[in-house]
Amino acid sequence: MLISHLDYCNSLLASLPVCSIQPLQMIQNAAA
């Protein structure tokens, strides 16, 4: 469940600019 959720988020992040991705990646890393 969590893995598929992260995959879904990653697919959304792939279309965002890096400046938007970076903080979200930090949040994901903290939650991992």
C-alpha cells in the first residue's frame, strides 16, 4: 500500500519542477 502510494506520488513529482520536488523528497525521506 505504502509503496504504491509512493510510486503514485513519484509519478506526479516527475512532472513538477525541481524546486517543487526537493522539499517533497525531503518529506518522503523523513517518513521512510
